[in-house]
Amino acid sequence: MQPAEYSTAVPAFEDVISLAREDMGKVDALIRVSLQSDVMLVSQVSEYIVTSGGKRLRPLIVLLAARALGYRGDQQVRAAAVVEFIHTATLLHDDVVDSSGRRRGKDTANTVFGNQASVLVGDFLYSRAFQMMVEMGRMRVMQILADATNTIASGEVMQLMNVHDPDVTEAAYRQVIYRKTARLFEAGAQIAAVLAERDPSDEAAMICYGQNLGTAFQLVDDALDYDASPEELGKNLGDDLAEGKPTLPLIYAMENGSPAERKMLRHAILEGGVDKLDEIQAVVESTGALQYTAARAQEAADMAISALTGIPNSDYKQALIAVAEFAVRRRS
């Protein structure tokens, strides 16, 4: 029997989507079925947020990693839907906590339906996710996702504690983005290895891949808040600044700006608001903060790709590499 043919060229992101289209279609169908509720408002809010766009990177990673590791069952579809539900629930809660008005180029659910509905429907999605985990009948999968969900919640609290604190360090910031973002990427990739019943070394490789991919993704996201147009970003430019969040571009600029610039940035973090956004963007640019953040994102993406070295070559492995490369070159 001849080995399967595959391309060693890294595919474009559009080709990655095409490769996963069949599995992703099954995920979308399962999501729609699982959103059904006899409470109309639950269905309305859930449908609004889940269908409001986005790249679906987290479920995509579950699907691609499972195939890359040789899994031939169908539980990766349910696992991917669960990961998307957990992520969506965090978005609903985040937008309420942050008083966000725009996401992915649309009004946020809390803007359309109100804060109370968003919080409660977020709870519905969390509980639905755990129902679906039970249906999978894999205690290890449930443990990984339960731990990840708890870590995400603690990350949200840590971020809340850091708001309006100009003395947040890069190390403290990295703890937040690991818990709040990278942990769910990590869990999705790890679940793929568990479903495929791979050995501990392959599971560790997927954990490393997911964690570093999620880190790269969040670093780029934070840089775009100072370096993209509202149309590219899909939300208001400077939202992090308006909320008093000290993300890496601001932390680096604080450390490397002049005394006058540090004073201005410190005041901006303490008070929030975007009244001096143009000046702050200029400082972020002149101090090299965007380049520094981009370099750290590239380092994380490179580590994610290196983690795949021992995984057998296939189109799905190349797709995982492409996702890591896409994470650092995206503009939205």
C-alpha cells in the first residue's frame, strides 16, 4: 500500500478552510441543533452571537489536529462544537464586563438584547457545552474542558484586577492571555490527541502547539487595537485603552517612552478613555512597541510550528502550520 500523497507546501488559509469544510459543516449543523430551546430569547441571542461571523479558529484546530493525528471517528465534531460554545459564552460575558458595543463589525449581543440576556444566555451556552461533553462519554475530555473553563474564568478575574493598573508587568499580562485565550486553544488541540489515543509525547506536542498558537493570536489582537482601522478590526479602535487595559503594546511603550510619554500613558491607563488616542498611538509606534509585540507573536507562532515536528506529515499537519502563520499576519 502506497502512503497517502500530501503537499509539503504550506497552504493558504482559504485552502485550510476548504480542507476542513466537510467536518466544519457538521460542526455548524450540530451547533444549530444544540442552540434550540423552548425559551425564544435564548434561541435568539444564541443564534445572533454564533452566526455573527468570526474565523472559528478554535473548533478548526480541533478538527485539523484530530485528522492530523489519524483520528477517523466523529467525536471531533462534538468536541469542536463544545469548544466553540465555551468560547461564545466567554464573549457574551466579556462584552458585558467590558461594556463593549461592537464585535466582528456588528453590534454586540448586550447592545442588541441587553446585559441581563447576554449574561444568562452565556450561562445557557456553558451548561449546554457540559451537556454535550457528557454525551461524548469521555471523562478525560470532560476533565480537560472543565479545567480549561475554570482557567478562563480565573483569567477574566485577573484581567479585571489589572484594569486601570499602569504597573502591570509583561509577565502578569502573559499570565492573563494564557488563561483567558491560549488555554482554550491548548485544550482543543489536546482533546484531538486524546480522541486519537496518541501517546503522551504527541499529546504534549499538541498542548504546546495550542498554547503557543493562542498566545500568538492574542498578541496580534492586542497590537491591532493600536494599528488597524475600525473596518479591519470589526470593533472600535482603542477599545483596550478606553477600558484601561494595559496590553503589551502599552506596557512596552510605558517602559521605553520618555518621562513625559510615560506620564501620559500612565494617566490614560488610570483614567481610561480615548481622548488622546492619536498621541498614544504615536508613542506606541515611536517606541517600537508594535514591532516588539509582533516579534513576540512570531516567536510564539514559530514555537507552535516547531511543536508539530514529530507529527506525521499530511495535508492536515500542513494546515495546522498554515493556521499558525495566519495568526501572525492577519489584520482582523
